[in-house]
Amino acid sequence: MSDLVIPAPSLPTVPTTTGGAFPVRRIYCVGRNYAAHAREMGHDPDREPPFFFTKPADAIVVHGEAVPYPPQTAQLEYEIEQVVAIGVGGSDIAAADALAHVWGYAVGIDLTRRDLQAEAKRLARPWDLAKGFDASAPIGALRPANGVDPARGAIELRVDGVVRQRGDLADMIWPVADVIAALSRTVRLEPGDLVFTGTPDGVGPVTPGQELSGSLDGVGTVHARIV
Ligand code: MN
């Protein structure tokens, strides 16, 4: 094997509740997975199969580290989401087998440059830089799947202590097992992949100096300070 011509990039990891670190390979995100959020974004939730976009693995922010307000936007928005960590890879995974591929769960924030996303939609351009920018994926510790019910649980986001989003995983249009099945028909899932499973309604803007905190019952919390 040839020597590396620059130093190898560091491996992004997410802390776990068991003490070890989960290495992140890729980050997939589901769009419009709660009917009320689909409606608030101007779409009919009954007519849309799940669709996906991605963030780079190094968009991960852990331990409540500060999130620099990103450039090229005047409308940074929060989306609180359940996050699924894939521990066992596979393609064409059946929904009935999907949960056996999960290492664990966390709660995370899909930070979005909403103005860039709106422009991308208008011009029929990719969402990549509206969704996948530096520090766009704050996440809490991963809890092993054993004992977690991924199909229900209150999920909430607060800005400076004020509740802005409050939903329940039971309201997801496509539950975790269906999300994994659908995604694995499109790409081969591998250990280290994370999947953000969509946000309930109530998304909105956040400005420098504000503190985001989120929680998912039975799983954990996430914190991010915008600076
Ligand atoms: Mn999202």
C-alpha cells in the first residue's frame, strides 16, 4: 500500500452510554417523515414515499460543543430527530428484519440553512449545501438498541428553555424499520451509518447566542449552543 500523501482525516465518532465510541461512516436523513411537518412545508404527506438526503460524517457535533453560525445563510433552522445507528450492514433488508441491523439510538438536530434549501427547491437544484455543512449534525450519546422501543416516545426541542417542537415517534409516516428497508434498497447500508429519521412540526429559526436542547424519551438528550 502506498504512503498517504497527507495525514489521514480523523474518524468522526459519537459517544455511547456504555462508554465506547461509535465510528461514523455516513449520515443519511429522511425528508418529511411526520405529516404535520410535511404540511407546514407545503406538501401533501399522503402522496410521498420516503426520500433521503445526506450530510458528511464530519458534520457531527458531540458533547454539546458550540456550533458556529454557518456562512451563506440568514435562516438557520433546527429539526429535532431520532437518530438510528447501523451496526450490521446489508442491502435489500426486509422491514421485519431491519431492527436487527440497529446498534442503537440517539437524538440529534438536523440543522438546515432553510433559505438555501428554499432556493434549491425553487431552482430544482440539490439540497446538499442547505443540509450538509460544517457542524450541521449535533447529536447526543448513542444508547444501545436493547430495551429501546424505536416506534414510540416523546421527542422535544427547546430554544433557550422554551418548547418549540413536541412530537411522538408514533406519528412517523415511515417507522424506523420501513426507513431502513427503503434505504437499503437504494444503497448497501454499512456498520457506522447513521440515519436521521425526520422531524415533527414546529421547525423554526435559531440565532447566535441561543441554546438548543432536545430530548427523546427513553433514549437521551442533545445540546447545542449557537455562537
Ligand atoms: Mn430533517
